[in-house]
Amino acid sequence: MLDRYISKILEFSHKKEETEKKLGNFSLSKLETLEKDTSKNLSDKHDAESKIQNLEKELSEINQKIPEIVFDIEHKIQTISGTKYKVVTN
């Protein structure tokens, strides 16, 4: 029984050393730098997505106003020239 216990302790000690050796391959400063970079990149991504949404909203608003603006231009040209014009939009 004592032999099994000692064997288990040696096995645990060996596994502990292997794990510590594997963990030693990681550089804490590199991991921290990568974590900061990842956080910054995620923040930049969220900012870009927010800007895209705002631009899409602005574009939609502009597209909705185009017919009104075209009508206003046609009306002003007709008022000035006395001739009815039709502005064609694509």
C-alpha cells in the first residue's frame, strides 16, 4: 500500500513537472500583450460596426428625401422658367 502511495506521489510529481514545463513555454508579457491587442481590436470592431449602422441609417434617410428634393427642384425650375421640367432619377 505504501508503495502504491509513493508511486502515485512520484507520478503526480512527474505530471506536475511536465505541466510546469509546458506552462513555462508561455510568456506572460506576450499573453498580456495579445490580450490587450484583442481587446483593442474588439473595441475597434464594435466602433466600426456602429459607424456602419449610422452610415446606413443616414443613407436610408437621404434616399427617402430624394423624391421630395427632386420635386422641389422641378417646382422651382418651373416657377423660374415657366416651363414644366421632369427630373429623372435612376
